[in-house]
Amino acid sequence: MADSAQAQKLVYLVTGGCGFLGEHVVRMLLQREPRLRELRIFDLQLGPWLEELKTGPVQVTAIQGDVTQAHEVIAAVAGAHVVIHAAGLVDVFGRASPETIHEVNVQGTKNVIEACVQTGTQFLVYTSSMEVVGPNVKGHPFYRGNEDTPYEAVHRHPYPHSKALAEQLVLKANGRKVRGGLPLVTCALRPTGIYGEGHQIMRDIYYQGLRLGGRLFRAIPASVEHGRVYVGNVAWMHVLVARELEQRAALMGGQVYFCYDKSPYKSYEDFNMEFLGPCGLRLVGTRPLLPYWLLMLLAALNALLQWLLRPLLLYAPLLNPYTLAVANTTFTVSTNKAQRHFGYEPLFSWEDSRTRTIRWVQAMDGSAQ
Ligand SMILES: NC(=O)c1ccc[n+]([C@@H]2O[C@H](COP(=O)([O-])OP(=O)(O)OC[C@H]3O[C@@H](n4cnc5c(N)ncnc54)[C@H](O)[C@@H]3O)[C@@H](O)[C@H]2O)c1
Ligand SMILES: C[C@@H](CO)CCC[C@@H](C)[C@H]1CC[C@H]2[C@@H]3[C@H](O)C=C4C[C@@H](O)CC[C@]4(C)[C@H]3CC[C@]12C
């Protein structure tokens, strides 16, 4: 696929191409995949920024569509060489119903797989999540583990449950014959908590800090490590995997890869301060200001309020029993599988990732809180 006869011949489809990660994948493909002829961007909601991409040498096709609608997915996939399936309903705050999360993340992924099989698309990259592994409901730490580290993955929350089911479907589909008789080659990328330009939760926490007079209050012990990875490096991994999947099908087909880079191991809150600190926020306390049992009580109260208020309004604060458990359980990865299998090295150093993220936070309108 890499020889010059193939120059500018390839058609890629990115589902969820207008989301936080999807936009970075789209821009990275346009910058770093010279063999691209057409880039299709499929999303429920199309971003206005797509317009500026349409003037370049690659044909950019924006498709407004829903992954739960099989016929829309088939139409978008037909004729594509590679599908990067990043669309998903990312909800750990109780905004969407468990049924909707399942429909988008599981049925949507089934539709993408079946569309590849029916139309003859041979290469499928799935954006999975660290959450398919853990943290589990028992709060077991996963300390700098890799893809082979034994861990009891038990999910009760609809989001990780749906991501785990979808990942299994994708991996099981590896080797299925697609239209024309060739085998489908699939693999799954598992980012830890992604950060960088466009990260909505970082934006929310920044505005929360501004509302609190430039302060955030430590809730989680500094010793709890939470895995984070820069969005540009996650996008780069997607581009590389997509590129290498044909040449290294036997090695990479049916495999999972954690997404990693040189971001430091820190607690969720301390890590955020790497960016929010230079933007004027301060994290108050060297230890959690509230005892853990009280935080759990508050989280449970939030869950109760969400349930009580549901007929009237959507109450979905950051703190709930699930987010507290995730933030309070060590989950970090240390692996070089992506480097060994397809030569991945992070494109952005930690210093670059940090600077880019700080610039993005600084550019936010402080009055928009
Ligand atoms: N943000 C993280 O920290 C993180 C970490 C690990 C994995 N992931 C995974 O990465 C992927 C992208 O996440 P993100 O953080 O960019 O989220 P996001 O919400 O910003 O992007 C998801 C995109 O999918 C689209 N989408 C949702 N439902 C759709 C549907 N029915 N049909 C078509 N498009 C639909 C949305 O409109 C959105 O543009 C997801 O699959 C998520 O599970 C995210
Ligand atoms: C207890 C609060 C005090 O400051 C902090 C709450 C923070 C939580 C809202 C976030 C802590 C960890 C985050 C998750 C993690 O980074 C990985 C994820 C995987 C991905 O697939 C989806 C997003 C997320 C679940 C992410 C969501 C927000 C946190 C729970």
C-alpha cells in the first residue's frame, strides 16, 4: 500500500470525526497521510471548522449521520479503504440513559463492522478506552500495567460496559471475510484519560476554579496515579495504526494497544494543575480537604438528586459515585507494545503537549464561565 503507485489513492472514513479526539485525528491525517485521496468525516453533528479543510488537496467529505442507523453507516463506508471508528457516547455523568449508551457504543460498532463486511472495507481501527480494563468496581489498583497485565475487569457502569462489549466485537471480527473475499483486519486502541486542546472536562474544571475565586480544592490523595495521554499523540497512534495495518496484518490484527506517551504519572488533580496552574488557578491543600467517607456521601447525594430531579431537569455534576471511584483508584500504564508492533514514538514531547494545552486554556474566554 505504501508504494508510489498508490500515492493519493486512499479513502479514509473517521466516525466521530467532529469530536474532541476525532478532530485531532482528522487534522493529523491531513497533515501526515500523503496517500490520502478522500477523507470522509461522519458525525451526528458537523463542526463549522470542516469548511476550512475543504480547500486543500485532499477531498474532504462531511457526512452528517448516526452510527445507530445501519443504512447511513453502509453508505458512508462503501468504497473506503480504512475506517477509524472513534464515534461514541462518552458519558459517565448520567446525562444519557444506559440504553442510549449501549445503542450508540455497541449497536453503532456492530453497524460499522457489518458495513465493512458488506462493502468490502478491509481495515478497521477502533477507539476503545482504558475503561474496558478498569478501574474495576472493587477499586483494585492497576499500577503501570501493560496489555498483558492480569486484572479483574468487572463493569457495572454503562459506559465502560459498552466500550468493553464493543471492543470484543471488533476483535472478534478480525479475520472475517469481507465482500470480495479478503479478510477484515481490526485492532483497538485504548487511550487512558485524554487531555489537550478541546478537552471539555478540563474546560469545565477551569471555569469551576474561576468561579471559586481561582482555587480548586484537593479531593483525591496526591499518591493516586491516574493515566493521561496527550490528544495529539493519541491521534498520531490512530494514523500510524491505520497506515501499518495492511503491511503487518498478521502481527497487528485482533490486537489491543494502550495509548501512551511521556506525560508524567500524577493524580488527576495534580496533573490538571500542570495546565491550570500557569493559567492562574491554585490547588488548595496538600491532602484531601474532606475525608473520603464524606466525599462518598456527597457523591451519593448527587446521584440521588439526579434521580429525583430527572423529571424536571438534568442534574449531572462532575462528582458521582462512579467518577469518584475512577479518580480515586490508581490506573496507569507502562508499555512499549505500540513501539514494538508498529514503530510508534510519541510525536509530541511532554513539554510540547503541556505548552499546547496551556495555550489553549489561556485562550479561553474567562467571562464565559
Ligand atoms: N476523552 C477521553 O478521555 C477518552 C479516553 C478513552 C477513550 N475515549 C474514546 O474516544 C472516542 C472519542 O471520544 P471523545 O472524548 O472525542 O468524545 P466526544 O464526545 O468529543 O466525541 C465523540 C463524537 O462522536 C459523535 N457521536 C456520538 N454519537 C454518535 C452517533 N450516534 N453517530 C455518529 N456520531 C456520534 C459525537 O457527535 C462526537 O463528535 C470515544 O469512542 C471514547 O469512548 C475517550
Ligand atoms: C472527584 C473530583 C474532584 O476533583 C474529580 C472528578 C474527576 C472525574 C470527573 C474524572 C476523573 C477521571 C476521569 C475519567 C478518566 O480520565 C478516563 C476516562 C476514560 C474515557 O474513555 C472517558 C472519560 C473518562 C471516563 C474520564 C471521565 C472523567 C473522570 C471520571
